[in-house]
Amino acid sequence: MSLDRRRFLQLTALGIITFADSGCDPWDDLSRETDHPQLLMMMLGPQRVRELGRQYLLTTPSEENSSLLYRNIRESSARFGRGRWFGYRAIDDQIRDDFTEGRTVLVDGWVLSVTEARQAALYSLRPVSPAI
């Protein structure tokens, strides 16, 4: 079987469409990043991050729902720039851009990007796993 240019392009296009439709959602990777605020956890520890998340939710009760928090982070990512995941930026890029553009909130004496505050809120809504 000979593979000419036309057939190669057809097969390539079919492969791309199949991959895009295969359930490979770029948001899945971003969701895993969102669930665990790495930088805040390293700097402050899990208990303090949980406290900051609770404080953010007290001041922003309209976001006291994990699905809504995910959606707000996702929409913010898509609205304020395109990046490595088909229009969604990495969380670190989003946090940096939040600070650059002045999208910050004051939570219990800490200036956090809106994305960081939402991450902390998501973390605070997760059940606490028992210490081993």
C-alpha cells in the first residue's frame, strides 16, 4: 500500500480528531493541579491553607461550592489568556498573571491571587484525611 501526501494528511487529520474526541480532556490535568495548591502548601502547610480557604469562603459565600470554584478557575484561565492546554493555562501561569493584572484578594492578612484563594477554598472543602 502506497501512502501519498493526500492519504497521509487524511490519516493525520483522522488521528487528531480521534485524539481530541477520545476523552482526553486537558482540563483533567488542570483539575489535578487545582485540587492541591502546591506553592501555598509548601510555604504555609496544609492546615494554614485550609484556614485561608475557609476565610475566603466566608468573604465570598457565593463560591462555596467546589464545582463553582472549578468553573470559575477554568473560566478565568480561558478568559485571561491562552496557554499550553488548548486555551487553558497552567495554574502557575494563571497565578502569576493574576498578580500582574491586580486580580488579588486580601485573606486573613495575606495577599493572594484570586486563583490561589480559590485553590485554597477548594482544598478547604476537601475532607481531612486522618493522620497515619
